[in-house]
Amino acid sequence: MEWFKPMEESKEKKEKNKVKQIIVYIVTLLCLILCLYIVIEVISANSNKRPPSIFGLSISNVPTASMEPTIKTGDYIMFSKADYDDVGVNDIIVYYSKKNDIFIVHRIIAKNDYYITCKGDNNSIPDSEEITPDMVRGKFITTLSMMGMFSGGFNTNIIFFILVFIFVIMIGMQVFSMVMKHKNDKLKEEQEKKKELLREELRKEILAEEIKKLKEAKEKEETDSK
């Protein structure tokens, strides 16, 4: 029974490796889908005059001091996708200014059934533009202090493409790791086969030796009996 134990262990190890490979393939596929989703989302957002969004969350840079001290100049903010019905007085929103063709991050100071009035916390007067429901793009969540290195301003689209680039690098490393692991597993499998052949030959030699000894013992016994 000892002779068959290594083969049983090898089969069990192969099954575990197969499960791991399947998991890696699934994760890699999901990463590729996410990369494709980000690229399509950025293109679609630019075409429809809205910030790029990943699973309902967006990032934007605030280049002015209009919302200080709440949001400082150059800060990056995270905001969730929202429409007119999701926001109310005192909420900080992101809206698309038709007048200036830019996205503005200001606080709501008044709201009725058709228009919103906004003002920057650091501004003395409200925004001159009345915000209609179709102009609301999102609701402020928090500032992103970890992105302070880009305080000088950084195109949001580039950030999303950087994310894609990082994902691609990660996938590439994963694929390389998978290929190397496959080669190593194949090499180990070949080595294991060679070992098994050697063990088999050794078993045959031992068996042949035992048969020879038994045969010699039998012949000696027959000779002695005569």
C-alpha cells in the first residue's frame, strides 16, 4: 500500500491546483471586464456631458476656493450618482453648468419643484445660474486626502485610465505568474513521472530478486532432499 500513496497524494494536489487555476481565470476575466467597463464608461461620460462613474461613484477635482473651508482648492472629492429627487437643501452637489460648460461643486441653499439655487461656501452671493433637474449629476460624499499628491490638478479621465493601466499591469503579472506556474507544474509532473518509473523499475527488480531467491531456495531444497 505504501507504493500507491505518492500517486494518491499527487492526484489530490493536482485537483487542488485545478481549483486554484479556475479561481485565477475567473478573477482575471473579471478584471478584464472591469477594465473594459471603465474605458466604455469614460467614453460614454464624455459624450453625455457627465463625470465618469464606476459603480455609481465618481471622482472630481475642485480647482477653485469657492467651497473653502469645506473643500479646499485642488482637493479631489468622491461623489455618488444622484438626480434631482435625491438631493435637498444643505447638500453639496455636482452639477453641469450649461452656461460655462463645466461641472461645479456647490451647496444647495434653496430648492423647489423645478429649480435649485446653489452657492459656494466661500462665495458671498448665490450662483447666477438656476439649476434644473437635468443638470444635477451627483451628491458629495467626501474629500480624498490620499490623492493630495495631485493637488495641482489632474484630469479625471486620466485617473480612470490610470486605474485601467494598473488593472492591465496586474492582469499581465497574473497571467505571467500563471504561465510560469503551469511550466513549473508541468516540470514537476514530468519529474514525478520519472520518479514513478524509477520506483516501478525498482519494484520489478526487487520482485525479480525475490523470485530468484525463492527459486534458488526451492532448487536447493529439492537437491538436499535427493
